[in-house]
Amino acid sequence: MVLTRFFSRLRIESRDAMELVVLPGLAAILPWSLCFSVFRGLAHLRWLYGEACDEALAQARSRGWAGADEPRWLWTRRLVTLVDHADHYIGLWRGDAWMRRHMRVDGEWPTAGQGVLLITFHWGAGYWGLRHAAANGLQPHALVATLGSAAFQGRSVMSWYARARNANVARTLGSPNIDVALHLKKVIKALRDKHSLLGVMDVPADEVKAAMPIELLGMQASVPRGLMRLAVDHEVPIVLYITGLETRRGSRFLRIKRLGVYTSVESLSKTVFGELERLIEEDPPAWHFWAIAGRFFRSS
């Protein structure tokens, strides 16, 4: 029994090390053009991010979003995941010159110094959007989730990676992260003091008290209401951005859209999740949350 648990743990930790450190870490030492060619080849390996990608495909298929070419869907899902992890290591070792060479930008950030709420989604590969915001003088506090959930139990490599990634986000933005679950008062104080915040909007609402229904892709879903309520109550200007991956050459694209101030949570949610709907329609496998779609969408 002890040996069985040991080898099971060893298998999990080895897989996490390969998927979260070794393979994406190649991006820190290889020229990006060569590295991306390697990544495109690795994305054909069925075992890479296997369980999560298989579940993502199953959930997308059950909801009519897998398309006719499922092997291509899986390949894209694995490639976007690999690049998303690799950006953590590229960000540690490469400067803003790398970003300017490899990312196209549409739109402009607001002037630094005013309090805004930056919002984005779990779609594409998001690190370089943070880097670009910081390079343009914005220093928002990133709103992060508590890392002590059951998903991290018995997974030391994953826990280390998640902590390192959060620390890199704070270092990149030049402001400490705020754990929403533990420090809601800090969020409210930041808004009152006209500090900027950054939140990822498409999270399941099954672990929060205040949720609201939305319609997404013709299905009913439930999302947290709190951040949108605070933005409306405090009349905070909202800026939506997304960072995507061009899967043929490995370049990034950043789209920035200023949404302004909203007076209604309902109208804000309609605008925000309308944007997410268009992104998923544009590139379905680039949405990272297909694997947990059962927590996001309501059962019919």
C-alpha cells in the first residue's frame, strides 16, 4: 500500500514536472522560432496535458463546440496550454524588446495614474497582456484565487508552479496580488483609493456567495457577481483586453477595448460575456475552461 501510494505520487509529480516546467521551460533557452516549431510537434502527443485536454474535448463536444476536426481541436488545445505555461518562463528571461518583436497590439491603454478595472478571460495566452500594460505605466493589483484548494493537495510541483506564476504576475505588474477570498476589504479599499485592479471574469460561481445568471453560447451559465457590482457601485472605468496566440507562427496579439463606466451590473455582464462569446466563437479550443465547463454552465 505504501509503495503503491509512493509510485502513484511519483507518477503525478513527474508528469507535472514535465508539463509545467521541463517542456515549457524550453522557451527560456531556445530561440522562439525554433522553440515554437518544437512546441507544434509536441502538441501532437496525446499524453501531453492528456486528461485535461480529453475532458475539455468531451465537454466541448457535448455542447456542440468541438467541430468536425477533433484531432485539430485537441492539437490547438494542447499548443495553447503549452505556450501559456511557456510564457511564464519567457517573461522571466526576456525583456520588453522580445514582446515588441512578437506581439501585435490593437487599441490603447488608458493614461496611467487613474483607477481602472482591467478585465480579461481564461482564453489564449495572457501573460504578455500584463507585460504590455505594465510597460505603459499601469500597475493594477491582480485579483487571484486561493491556492490551498484540493486540486493542489499531494502535488508539490503544481503548487510550486502556481505560487511562482502568481509571484511573477505581481513582479510584472509592480503591485502585490490580492486574494479575493481572503482580502475582500483590500479590493474595496483599492477601488476607493482609485487604484487599478485586474480580474479574470470567466470563473465558476460555485465557490462564491454572490452569483448571477448569464447566457453564453446559447446556454445558461452562472458567474460571480461581486467584482461587477463593485465596479458599478464605485463608478470604475473598465478596460477589457485579451491576448491570443497565432498558431502558425507563434506570434501574439493583444486587443484592448475601453468599455467605460457602467451604471448597471446587468448591462455590464451582457457586454463582458458577449465579448467572451465572440472569442470562443473565434477560436473554441483557446478557452482554457472547457475541462470544467460542468461547473460553469447550468445543467439543462
